[in-house]
Amino acid sequence: MSATAAEGWIRKNQEQNWLTRLLDWKPFLVVMCLLPAVALLMVFLTYPLGLGIWLAFTDTTIGRSGVWVGLENFEFMMEDPIFWNAVFYSVFYTAVATVGKFGLGLWLALLLNNHLPFKSFLRAIILLPWIVPTVLTAIAFWWIYNPQFSIISWVFIELGLRDSNIDFINTAWPARWSLIGANVWRGIPFVAISLLAGLQTISPSLYEAALLDGSTGWQRFRYITFPMLLPILAIVMTFSIIFTFTDFQLVYAITRGGPVNSTHLLATLAFQRGIAGGQLGEGAAIAVSMIPFLVFATLFSYFALARRKWQQGESND
Amino acid sequence: MSATAEAPPAPSSAAAPPETLSWDSRSRRMVTIWVPLACFLLILLFPFYWMSITAFKPNAELYDYNTHNPFWITSPTLDHIRLLLFGTSYPRWLLTTMTVAICSTVLSLIASTLAAYAIQRLRFKGSQYVGLAIYLAYLVPPSILFIPLATVVFQLGLFDSPIALILVYPTFLVPFCTWLLIGYFKSIPFELEECALIDGATRLQILRQITLPLAVPGLISAGIFSFTLSWNEFIYALAFIQSSERKTVPVAILTELVTGDVYQWGALMAGSLLGSLPVAIFYSFFVDYYVSSLTGAVKE
């Protein structure tokens, strides 16, 4: 018995042929492991990013490869009031929606941080707006904002607060605010759940010490909760800013940039010019003009991370 | 006897001041916690309620708020859902979306597991820079990529094909999953792998038999996150798919059901509801993984 077992063991050991040895050779294994991810990202992310920047300097249209036209696309954009309106609304949309999302999200996170019954159930249903496809909830908002059959208008009229239907999306400024409202609605859960995770890492002993020192609720928030939450707040905010600034779905689904181009974000304008209008070069130029904003947001994230390491007493590497 | 008769009032009078105090704090708690929380829940969930109720309302009630209370249905109907399932290619769109979501999830899980293992466990020179590059890739939003990607997809001959979506979705799934799994692999003790190495296991055996089984919760989190993200994706599907029957659900509802001047609100809402259900059901099974992956990825 023991002899056959030993024989089997020896044979298994000899089985390591060149392929097994190659797969166990570390440099080869590293390359093999990284290859799928790196290849996918190179072909469908890095290359298109470079191609997009190149396209921005050409007059490519759908079905015709363009020639180098230098800064012509950008010069045209500089004189285009619709582009400047999109820049203005992108910045305005991002700023107002971020303030709204983080104000309300932080409040919701603080509420959820109390001892509540059904806590995990509450957390689960609060995340619902965030996991359901944006376009589908946008369609629900489109129906809620309907000029004739808006349920919000109906409630206000029934309560006697208004005489006529509220105009949500048929004129410029109400449409802008309505879109921001929908974006805030969708963003609150993500912010609240992320910040809740941050809140739960704060040690209760800090609050006890502050209570013994006779602090007020506001002081505890201002000098304990907020500074301890700052690192995670900075990261979540960077993500939120990047994805709000480049938002496409909500605007495309609810207003398609209308009325009269007043609610175009840079992404929807790029889509309208580049894909729907066929002017790939011009669309790419509009898309590329978002990059400076994104670089700014990323740097913000980087310095927030560095600050976090410094707070934890690690070296800055 | 008298002592026992006297006994009961004494504790109640003694307990009176704390009780009023506790009542006071309870009402205070009511105002500061429960009322705002209820408002949040009402606002966050109302669009779903409105979506569902519209999907089952007959048209007569849908456009007449004066004789019917809009918050309730008097005679629910399945007409909108029937129209959706039998009058349009909705089942086809669902199938396409499901296939694209599952394939791109599997593809990106394989790619990101290998990448995360290489970065976190094989520790080669410059592995931290590769990790940083993948993190940066997550910060590149689809909105600036879709125009050049459309030309790339066209050159590859994949325009108007769901395969294009399966190949393109990993661009935002792989960075996220890799990032999540790096954090997960970090939590698995290195000693386990060292033991296996001493016992003569090859690197691939270690990955397959030790690291992966321990990382199953992380893989589930990454998987469900990828599935929901690819189910929800919109801009690539809108830009790369032209023919009606190959569209994904979010795109198809918006472009195929909204035709002409008269919107079929009942069918639109039924489509949104049915399109949200798979993700919502999927989510409800794995909600804990979902929350932990969301918060884990933020904390990492």
C-alpha cells in the first residue's frame, strides 16, 4: 500500500512539464494575469481617450475620416452661445446638485446613525433609487413633471396653494431646477450610505469625552463628526462631482437638452452634435473640453487621499 | 395587609419624573428623527409608487384626475403590460440586456480577479503604479469616451451588435472590480499562501484552491455590482446600437416607446417597472453584499 502511494506521489511530481514550470515562473505569470485587464483597458479606454483628443482637432463626420483642422473646432465653440450655455449649466448643475445631495445625504446618514429598529431594512430600501436604472426613474420623473398630468401640480391645486398647473419642464429655468431635483433625488442614497459607513467608524469614546467636557450637539458635530468624516467625504464628493458633471442620462431622458437648448449639459451637447448630428470632430471637441474639469476633480481626490494618510500617521508615498 | 396595599403607589410616584422625562425625549426623538426620516422615505420611494400605480391604471383613470383620486386605482388593468409584452419586442430587449449584462460581468470578473491577484499577491516591481493606473481608469467617465469608442467599434465591425457592448462595458467594470478585489485579497492572510507554497503547490493552484474560495464574498459583491452597472448602462447602448430589436431595455423604452406626439404613459411606466424589477430582485437577494461592496470600495 505504502509503496504504491509513494510511486503515485513521485509520478505526480515528475508531471511538472515545461508548461507548468512556465506558469509558475513569476514574470510570465504576472504578464498573463495582467494581460486581459490591461488589454481591455488599453483598447477600449486609453486608445479611445487619445483618439478622442485627436478627433477634436479634425473635421471627421460619420462615414468620412477627417483631416487635421487645428483649433478650428475649438474656435467655433468659443463663438457658440449654445456651447457656453452648456458650460454654464454643467457647472451650475454640478454645484447645486452636489450641495443638495451632500446636505440632504449627510442629514439622512446622521438620522440613520441613530439606534433604529429595522436598520438594515431601512438601509436597503433607501438605496433603491440608486440601483434602479437611471433612465427608468428619469421616465418616472418625466411623468411626474408632465405639464398636464403632474401629480405635484394636482396636490398643490387640491391643497389650494396654486390655481394652475406648475410649469416644470417647458421653460428654461424651471426645467433646469427640475432636472437638478431629479439628480439630487437619485444621488442622496449613495451619499447617505457611504457617509453612514464613515460615521460608523468614528469611535464613540470621542463623543463620550466631548460630553464630559460639556459640549453641545453642534460642537460635537463641528469638531468631531465633521473632521473625522472629511477624508471619506472628499472621496465620495470627488466621484459625485465627476459623475454629475458628465451626467447624460437624466437630461437626455427628461428634456433632451430643451427647451431651446437651455438644459444641455456638455455630454448631451456632445451627443447631439457628435452622434445624432454626425459631426464627430465637433462632438469630440465638446467632450474633450470636459477634461480640464475632471483633472481638477481628480487632483482634489489625490490630495484628499494624501491628507488622509497623513492623518493616520503613515508616510506620504 | 396595609403594607402591601400601600406598596404599589410608591414605585409609580417614584417612577413618575423619569417617565415624563422619557416621554419628553421620546417626543423629541419623534420630531428630530422619525419625522425627517419619514419625509426622506416618502420622497425617495414616491416615484416607485407612482410608477407602479400608473402601470396598472386604465387610461380612463390615468388622464382624469377630477373623477378619480390619482393616488389610487379603482379598476386595475393589465392592458399596459399586455401591450408591452405582446405588442412590442420587450421580451427580446430583456433577453438582450440580460445576455449583455451577464457576459460583460463574467468577462470583467475574470479579468479583474487575475489583475487584482497579480497586483496584490504577486507583488512585482511597479505593481502599485499599475494599481494607481487602474484606479485612474475608473475616473474616466463614459461621456468623454463614447464618440471615439463609436469609431473604434465601427472599425472593428461591431457596430449595431451587442458584442460591442459586452466588450466595452468592462472599461468601467474592470477598474471598479479590480479595486474592490485588491481590498478583498489584502484581507486574506498571506501565511495561507506561504504554507501552500512550502507544500509544493504552484501559483495557479494557490489561486484556484486557496485564494479564490476565500475571496468568494468579494467576488459576489463585485459580480452583483457589475451586473447592476451593466444593466443600467445607457450612453454606450444608445450610441452603438441602431436596430430596434438589438436595443437594451433602458434605451429601447426611451427610443421605441416614445414615438410621435402621444406618449403611452401607461406602457412607459409598465416598461420602466418591468425593467427595474430584475435589478431590484437581484439586489434584494444580495443587499448585504451590495452595501458592503459600496462602502468597502469607498473606504478602501
